[in-house]
Amino acid sequence: MSVVVRNPPRTERELVEQLGRFGVSTIHEAQGRTHLLDPALRPIWAGARAAGTAVTVSVPPGDNWMIHVAVEQCAEGDLLVVAPTTPSSAGYFGELLATALAYRGVRGLVIDAGCRDVAELREMGFPVWSRHVSAFGTVKETLGDVNVGLVCAGQWIEPGDVVVADDDGVVVVPRAEAAAVVEACRAREEKEARARERYAKGELSLDVNAMRDALAAKGLTYVDADR
């Protein structure tokens, strides 16, 4: 049975905005180096950034019918997450769907398949992270699911989770963990700021991060070259 779940709980908007101010790498590291989607998903244009609450769409291979269904379920601040039930490189998404989503305030698309109309999407400023760019068209024949948990690019994503994406990739923050991850990101950025200040003064990361004893314990030895 295929299903569309209406109005799933979403992460609080303020937490989404706070997470959106951190980069994907910071979030990934701050939550224990977890929840990073397959790095094969890349932004279709450089410099794109997005953070939003997931509206999840499970689609059959080569069939984008359920993306059209999902548009109705999207709200301001959402980010569409699409995963085919079996691998597909078809171009599921393009300018027309992006226009419909942009009107509803959707922040972008993450799709473990293909998209097309790259030039138009770049001109619109609508960000997409996809595994493929492909002009190969899709059909509208088979049902899937909307707002049901799914695996996208190797990570489990629930509707309402926070998805953050930039040039470094895509990371998901589970809704229940969002507040804790915000605090962990702040702590990490403060630590990095202190390290950056010391690096700018010429200190080595070996000393800033107290690596020398650990390296010696592993057996690293320094010898002077013969003259």
C-alpha cells in the first residue's frame, strides 16, 4: 500500500536556522561523525547552501509521479528528499517542479538519482544535490510514498528531520537530536576559533592539539639526515 502522510511533526524552525549557519562538515563532526549522506551526491552548482525540514519521497525507478504528489505536502522551510526504491540515473526533477516548490518556500532538493535543467535551476537559485545529472525522462505510472521514513544515499531520514547541504555534501540531523547538535556545533566552532588564532600566530597543529606524545607512543621517530 502506498501512503501520503500529511502534516508530520517538523523540527522547530529556530533550530533549523541555527543548524543552517553551521557547515555540513561541522555538523557531521559535532554529532560524532555520523549521518553524512554518500559523498556521490553533489550540488549541481557551486556555492549552494540549504537547510530545511525533510519531506521524504520514495519513488520507483524512472518514475517521478510521487514528486508531483509531494509538492502539495511541502511548506515554507522544507527541503525535499527523494530516493528511488532501486538505483536510477533518470532525470526525475527539473525547472518546472522547482518553480512549484519555490512558490511554496521549499529550500531545495536532495535526490539519490538524477536531475536536469541545470542551467535553469542555477539561474533560479534553486539548489539541488543529486547523484546524477541526466536528461533521461521519467514516466508517471507507479505509486510510492510521501512523508514515510526512508534510506537516502545510505542514511535513514525521517520526515521533519533537519537536512543541511553545502559544497561539502549533505548531512541529516534527527529531529529529536537537533537541539543537542546545535550546542555541540557551537562548542566545536569555539574550539576551532581558538585553534585558528594560534595557527595564525605560527603555532603547529602538533602542539595546539598535543599530538607529540601520542605520535611517539605509536613509534614515530625523528632522525637527522646525513650531511
